[in-house]
Amino acid sequence: MDKSKVIFGNEISPSAAAKAEKSKRKYTQKFGDDSNRKYSAVIRENAVLGDILGVSDIRVGEDEDGRCEGFDADKGIIVGNIRMGFGHYRISMAMASAAHFMGYKPYWMDLNSYKDTTCTKVISAQNDLYSMGSRISQTDPIFNKCYWEPLNYEGFRKLTYNSSDQKNAELMAPVFSCVPKEIPVIATHVWPAQAALHAGMKKVVNAIPDNWPMALHLAEGSIHTIQTHYAYQGYRILNGMNGKKVSSPMPSDSLIYTGHYIDHELVANIEEDCRRRMDRKLSGKPMRFLLTIGGAGAQKEIFAEIINELLPRIKKGKAALYVNIGDYYNVWDDLKKLCPGVEEVTTLHINDWADTMHFAKEKLDADVEGIHLFCHKDIYQAVYATNLLMRSCDVLVTKPSELSFYPVPKIFIKRIGGHEMWGAIHSAHMGDGTLECEDIPHTIQMVNLFLEDDVMLMDMCGNIIRNKECGIYNGAYEAVKIATGTK
């Protein structure tokens, strides 16, 4: 059955199906169609994540066509992803971490990294548009209200949007041509899941990232995993995805609640890390805030306001700050202009991965003062630095995206896209994060609440420990069990 014409028993209108065909033709005309290629697929070491998470890369198209090398048929598991922002990479790291801990060999397969393939060209074109939209939405309220929020909230929700994605994903399938079809795949974005299915991969788990049900994330033929019970109900009935029409529901065996997708290293140390946070609070140590910028490079103005608010306390030893600007060094140049005096108290950790890892480990127990700013050109380092720093911070300050689900006290700044709102709502319900602070004054209010009383931090730490006892943070382990057939 054509996956762009019928989605879980719901027929797509002829006009929408024709639009999906047109979308594929547009990309074919622009980037070509390499469906007849048999791209090589070989396993190579991942220099950054190999030692930490046991990850190897799947290199596609670097050898003669038809070559397949290095796959472990018994213990191999593919983590399929794309770089679109940092979120999908971070969820992939959680899956790889869990798989490695459970004795499997995780293979990293980034469909946005195979430069000469039609697959990567199609994804890169869409990624560039999304990143541009994210940045514009933060500076143009009219664009945000009239276009960006509706697109992220309702546009991506429709089955017709999934119809076009399914048709476009046919152009992505060739990168799987030489990958052994029995190796299980966990996809942390829908496109790798759809591409894997079009290519004939036998075991595909589609790890849905958001708490707002959207047809964007559907890959019929895979097992969809869900982080929240709210999202489970919404996806089961495809709520609102077919306009006002009642949709045919997803089959029960296509959808499984797992809990939050979290790295093993973070889950295993929840109790100890929360104990350290509470001890620091009770002993009057500087409160450690971790600011982390997303992969679109937006929201630096909010960062600047928070830094300016904290600077007097940082200079007095009442607060400390970690700032991870990812791979956007220009953000540091901007912060120096927006935050007078910031350079005087800032230690830079720039493109020195050994230094970053040492700092993160040392500060689990050692004291911290001042501001420490981290920037890495390497994308793996840029993303994973936040995971490393998370354990020794007291409060993570972030937009309510994939980090909404992480087991650390959180302050949520303004979202980028309406779908992210529901990450903050879920976290507030779970008691491990704040409500979304939709403007600067409310963000500053929340920062000061954490600083000035004990209730916010202590309550969240207690809730995180209780959530762990309930298995809330076990989603990555569960996804690996589903993919490998052990659940």
C-alpha cells in the first residue's frame, strides 16, 4: 500500500496525495534520484562517542558500491537520526547509552551526513529552512504568531503533512541499500524510520520525541514509542490529525509507552546527583545554573538577560554559571556585547574536549565559581557537553524541547514552536521542571525563586528521585528492548 495515500486506515484525499507526489518530484528535479545506487555501508569508529557510549558510525557511500562491512548481526543496533537542531542527536545519545549498557553495539546512522546522496540533500534543504524559521520566530513576533506557531502546532499535526513526508522519504531509502536488513533500527526522527521501512528494514522502532501528538511523527510499519501517557492517548486515536473527522485509530501493537528517553549514565546517578544538589543548597554553596543553547542558535537574547541578572550574585559568590553555546562561537561575541563585565568572570572552554570532560567530572564534588562557557566545533561534543555538565549543575535553564524530559531541576524559557509548550506542561506535572516562562520578567522571577528559597530545588530533587522509582526515566532501556525483541 502506498504509505502516502492511506495512513493507519485513513484515506488521504486525492488532492493531498497529488501534492505529496508533487513534493517528491520537486526534490527529484532539484537533487536527483539515486534509487538505483547500492551505497556501501561500513562500520567505523566514532572518535568522540566511541569510548563514552560504545558508538560506531555507519559510513555510507565512502567505498565501492555494494560493500557491506563490520556489522554484528547478533549485537548490532542502529540508531538512526538526523541533525536538525540538537534534540534528535541528544535522544540518539540516550538510546546509544542504554544499548551500550545493555550489552549491544550501537551504530550511529545520521541521514544528514552523507553529502553526495539525494537523502542528505533533501534533509539538509528542509533543515536549513527550519533553522531559519526558528531564528526569525525569536525576533519577529508577527512571523511567529501568524506562521511559525501555527505551522509547528497545527500544520505538522495533519495526516496530509505525513503524506508528503512519506513520499519524500522514498528518496531517502537508498542509504540503507547495503545495510543488513535484520539489524534493528531505533529512529529518533521520523525520516530515518520512514526511510528504513521504504528500504525494507525488518525491525524499526520510531522513538517519538514530543508530548504534542503530530502526524509528522508517524511511520506506519514501525513500532512507535511514546514518552508520556498524554501523548499515548493522542497518538492512539490520531487526535485532531484528520480535521474534525474521527480518525481510524492506530493498532495497539504499533504504539507503546516507554517513559522518558534518558542516558544510562544520568539515570544510574539520579539519587547521588540530587543529594549533591540538596547538600549544596543547604550549605549555602553558589547555586549552579546551566544555560544551553539549541541547535538553531536562537534565544541568545534571553540568555543575556539571565546572565545580566545573575552577574552581581556571581561576583559575590552566590551563584555560578555554566553556559554551553554548542557550536555557535558567534554567540559568545554577542554575549560580550549584551552583558557588560561578563568577560571578567568567565573562563572559556573552547574546542578542548579533554578539558570539558575533566571539568564535568571534577565539579561533581569540587566547588565552582564564576562563569564557565563551553563551545565545540564538533557536533557530538557540542551536544554531549550539556549531558556531561548536567550532572554537576543544580538547575538547567532551557527551552521546553527534548531536555524537558531529563532528570534535573529545570527552568523553562520561552518555547520555539507551539509543540514545545507541552514539554513544559508535562515536566511541571511530573514535578521536575517549571512552567514555561513566556517572557523575560517571568524567567527572572523563576531564577530568583530558586536562589532565594529552598522549596523549588528541594521539591524537584525529591520528585526526580520518586519518578525514577516509578520507572519514568527508563524509556531508552525500554526502546532497546522493543527493538531487540527482548520486551
